[in-house]
Amino acid sequence: MVEYQDIVTFVNDYFRDYSRFAQDEETMPKMDRYWDEDIKVTAYFKLEGGEYPFHMPNRREWQDFLIKGHLTIWENLEPLDIMIDPVRMKTSSMLRVTKFDRKTDKQLFSLDGIGYYSLAGENADSLRITSLDFFTGDARTFAALYTME
């Protein structure tokens, strides 16, 4: 059984590790423990030439998006508030997303966002994110720095 504190630990570890490992091809495999293979990701911002919202139907496409999208930038996710529902296996987080230039580490900007996460797992060791819906207040600025080459 998954307890409230199990989810708290999982979420805090996830945000720490996302900022350290989820934006580089070499370290991306460390994120496999967090995302279900069939994770459904919906991002409520529009990339140039893309659909709104855009969807990624599985972990491989999500990871490819993150790697390609962070070739010139990296971002730090700082949870400002976390809500947890262990009965429904859901969590949401108000986040401060700070983007940096990858070469200089110069801070480019900081925006707020909200992530809604559905979880699955029988115990703390098997917890996984099965869906993520991400919203940001200034979607145009947020999307502007992603490179999808």
C-alpha cells in the first residue's frame, strides 16, 4: 500500500532528479524509475508549427522531447506547493520553472507552472507517474526557447 509520506518522498525526489538528469541524453536513463513506459503527457503550450495542446503518448517520446528541447537550455523545477491525494493516487504541484542558458548558466527567465500527475504502484518502490498535464501562465515565453531539431 502506498502511504501519503511515500508520495511526498517520491515527488520531492522526482523534482530534484528532473532538474539534474531529465534534460541530457547521458543522464536521462536515471529518470526511467519515475515515468511509466506508457505515460501520457499533455503540455498546454504551443511549439512553433506544433499542435495545442501537444501530446506525447509514451515515455520514449517524452524523453526524446526533453532531450531535443534542452539542447541550448536547462531548467530547474522548484515546487512551491504540492498537493497529494493518496486515495486517488494523484498529486499536483505549483512550480517555479527557471530556465538557464546551457553554455553560460546565465538565468534566462523564471515562470510559474502547474503540473497534475497521476500515479500508479503497489508500494513506495513501485511508484510511477502514469500521466502528466502541464500548464504555464506565459506559454509563449515558456515555449520560445525549446529547440526541436
